[in-house]
Amino acid sequence: MRRLILAVSLASAMAGAAHAGQSCERKPMSVEEVKRGLDLAQRSMQALDASGAQVAVIARAGQDLSKYGLHYSHVGLAWRDHPAGRWVVVQLLNECGTADSALFNDGLGNFFLSGMHEYKAQLMLPAPEVQQRLAQVLASRTPLRLHQPHYNMLSYAWSTRYQNSNQWALETLAAASADAGRVETRAEAQQWLGQAGFRPQPVEIGAMTRLGGRMFRANVAFDDHPMGQRMQGHITTVTVDGIEQFMRSRGAQVIEL
């Protein structure tokens, strides 16, 4: 069951569909799509159980990003929800057709029933001490404190003006990885990430694609990117591939499903 992690009416919050890394087109899923999504959720749960992990970064392939050299489109933070003991995914989702976002608790099934490009997943397991701290962070108000509701699919990695789903997950991971009390704000999270060696790779996006995205999509903006980089089409945003590279450099175990 999806649960909004905000102190507002669930009914009003869920009035629009929430997505990240998929098309906003409303169409029913086929029986085969549902079956494959639930099968991937089951395999993910089994892999999480077998790993002995308490928390993991979980990625899905909701869009075909191969033309940008990217494999996965979206991550959430999977953790064992105590005392229930079930796996839930905390994630930032964009309300389709708007520049707004919210944080949600989702079951693994829902995580993979959102329109998949490929039925594959990736689990990134931080060091045990980081997992323990991340579980504490997820049980606190820190995820909300690090959430910027003004959504931008291609938000600049080193700006707090907007935020995309992957950026929120990475900045929350930073709060858990840093010394206690070091990261309380998004600016502090980004400062820690830079010092810890996070290096986002620019995505090359042509001028016409940028113009079309800015004119016709409320959830795409480029005005937070440095002018020089923007004019050259170098869009430095937080991608799943960038998160994976950073986590591998810090000793994380990566499991492909």
C-alpha cells in the first residue's frame, strides 16, 4: 500500500498520479506487465532477504535512456519497515503535469508497477554501519527536511533550487554517511558529497530537446544549471549510474536482477 509521508490529507495528495522515470500517459497495464512487475518485486525481496541488508538503494528501468548512455532511470531507498518487518521503498515522486513532488512509502510491488521499460533492477548495499544509520535517518524527519517539493527532472546536481528523485535519495544517503550532525540541510549534503568524491557525469542534451522540454513540460527546467554548461548542452544532474559509481567507490555491494 502506498503511503504519503507528509502531514496532509491523503485523498487530496493522491488526486494526481505520481511518477518518476516513466511516462505520464494513463493506460491500463496488461496482465503480462503486472505479472512481470510482481515477479521482479518478488526476486528483489528474495535478494534483499538473502543479502542480510537492512537498507539498500534500489533502482528500476522506467525509461529507455540508452541514447544518453544510462541504464536505470530511478532509485528509491528500500528498508525493512520495523516492527512490521516488510520491505518498503521510500521514494520521491513527481505529480504528473506539474513541477511538484512528494515523498512516498511504497511496497516493492508498487515500485515495479509504474510502467517499466525493462524488467530489471539493481540493488546497491552500503556498508553495514551506513545501513544502520540510514535506517535511523529514514525513521526521522530528515528525509522531509532534505526534500525540495519544486521538482525538476534534470535538476543541477550542485543546486538546491530544484530536486529530482535520484538527487533526494543521494542527499539522504549523504546524511546517513556523514558524521552525526554534519548534514542537516541540502547544501550541507551537497558539500559533503563533493568532499567525499561524488562526481556526476554530464548528460549531453541538444538545444532543440532542451527547448522542447522547457516549453512543454512543467517538470523540466534548466535555469539552475551554469550558463556556460547549459549552452553547450552539458546537463549535470544526478543519475542512477552516477550514484552507482559513487557507491562502488565507497565499497558498496551491487546486485543486478
